[in-house]
Amino acid sequence: MSDPLVLVVDDEAAIHRFLAPALSAAGYRVARADDGTSGLREIATHPPEVVLLDLGLPDMDGKEVIRRLREWSRIPVIVLSARDREAEKIEALDLGADDFVNKPFSVGELMARIRVALRTASGGTHEEPVLHVGSVEIDRARHRVTRDGVEVKLTPKEFDLLSFLARHAGRVLTHRQILQAVWGPAHVHDTQYLRVYVGQLRQRLESDPAAPSLILTEPGIGYRIGE
């Protein structure tokens, strides 16, 4: 089996010079596109396993690339963003991006996000009946959660929320994505409701709920469960 192909869609030559050797050293093949049009064409003709996508492209906004791509492909997309507007990141995620990494970023963080995207795309994180996140074990078949081997009692909705986050471990999920998946479309704006449930989970599962290491907040955007 050949090494996974990563397509970098970015108009900054410096990003390509930085990422190409780093990705190659990590065992990936690398393809390059300098704008959205050529990026979409490259995906159609030589489908990669992961796309790293800048939002500020010269011919179209990166969000438009995601919108067009999601009409015919589920290839994982990780947004590389120098923009600090939370609304844009949320829109990119809601359009179908799988994750985002703020510029400037560390190579280690990016490689971790790529590994998460590859695992999610392969289906491995969705098919396991038992999920492990740190010292927490989530047995979805038995509806049972343990921490350090000790059973933790959760309500059905708390279990559903934890399970959904754990199935996407390492990935940023927006408030809207979580609320729609766990509570349904009628509750996509009930962010305060979600905060209450996250707080309850932290009280039950975190060593220090005031400084959580399991369920992490992405300010103004959503949550990410640690791997």
C-alpha cells in the first residue's frame, strides 16, 4: 500500500516550502495546488487522502472550495487559517471541513490532526464498540463508561454527548454540529444547554474540572475531545 497522498492548496510559496519536506519526512506523498480551481481539479484527477486548504486563495474563498467539493466528495479537509474571525472557522466547519489549524502552527499539531482525519476517513473510529480516551473507556454496546476502571454513572444524554465527541477524538466540532447530532435540528442554537452538559461531564470525568484535559473548549466555536 502506497503512502497517503496529501494535497496542499495554498498560494503562499513559503507554506509549500515548509510543508513539503515535513510531510515527506512523516511518510506522506505531497501534491501542490496554488489556487482553488487547480485544487479542485487535482482532487478530481488524483484524489488525495487528505486536503490541507488555505481559506485566502487568489481565485476563490477556501469556503467556496469546501462547498463545491462536498457536492461530490467526502475527502477529509483540514483548513489552514490565518484568519482570526471565529465566524469564518465555524462556517468552514459547518460547510464540511473536518478540522482547522491556525497559522502559524506547529508541525507536530498538524501531523496529529492529519492522523485523526485519516482514521476518521477509514471508518476505524466509528466502528469500534469500545472507545478509549485517556483513562476513560466508553462501551457503546453496554452503554457503560469507566474512568481508571471505575464505573461512572451518566444520564442517557450525557452518554450520547460523550460518545459523539469520542467518535471524533482530536477533531474540532462546532456547537451546531454537536447539538444537531445529539439533540436534533430543533436545538442547533441551544449553546447554553450544551455548555451545561459539558460542565456536567467534566465534573464526572476530569481530574480537575476547572482545568479540563479531556473535553477541550475551542472558544466561540465548539469543543474537541483530547486523544
